[in-house]
Amino acid sequence: MAIITQTRRGNNIENEQDITEPTYGNRLEIEDLRSEYIGAIQRSNGYSSLYNCHGMTFASRRTGIYKLIEVNKILEEDNYCEVPLTEVLPGDVVLYYSISGDIEHSGIVIENKNHSGIRIPKILSKWGISFEMIHLVQNCPYYVGNIIKYYRNA
């Protein structure tokens, strides 16, 4: 099932609400992720496939946005501009790009503190059908040498 979701320009964003319960295998996978990424903090209490990371980041947890063309449409039509790491603020968006240039994951910056001269943003993101997690930008399953970019909408 989809809901009406639009960009600022009024164009529809293709989306899908998935109410499928996670399988036992999904639950084991999720528990493995949680134990692998020490220091990441679980924010939500339950499993939810209703929305994905892009749905959390761009659609207020109401639905999943699965097509990259839709995420790119949001970036363009909602006037997002890339922001250098030194200027990143809470509320900005982080996108994890693969080497091939595809957007693999998204989240919301909640902090960007200076640690011994290095900026290391803290992120809120949703990991698959599992939980919302609070984690350092590189301490998540979607960072595997990927390119990380930050955006702010005007």
C-alpha cells in the first residue's frame, strides 16, 4: 500500500508501506548487526517494515521509499544542497553512496562534534527492517568504504 507523498514542487513520490512481519531469520540477522556494531544505540523498540531509512529521513517514518530515482527527485525538488563536513548541523541529511554512485542508505545528523580536531557526526538511521539506531557516521552496516555526503534543504 502507498500513501500520497509529494515533493515541494508537488510531484508524487513513489512509496510503499510494508506491514510484513520479520521472519525468524530476519530477527537473527538483526541481532547479529546489533552485536557487531558496538557503540550504536538502539532507539526504537520494535521491528518495523512499514518504512525504510529513506522513509524515515524524507517521509517522517510514514512509508518506505525504495527507488533511487525517487530519492534523487526529493533531493532536487526539495532544494537540497551538499554541505561540507565542517558545516554540518543537526537536522542535516547524510547519504551513503556506493562506489558506483548509487545511494545505499540515508539518515539524519543529530550531532557533529569535534573530536581531537576531527568532525565525527552522530547519525539517526534505520537499519533495514530492524530498529532505528543512533551511531557514529562510519559505525553502521552501510559504510563499507562508501562515499558519504551531507545535505541540507533550503
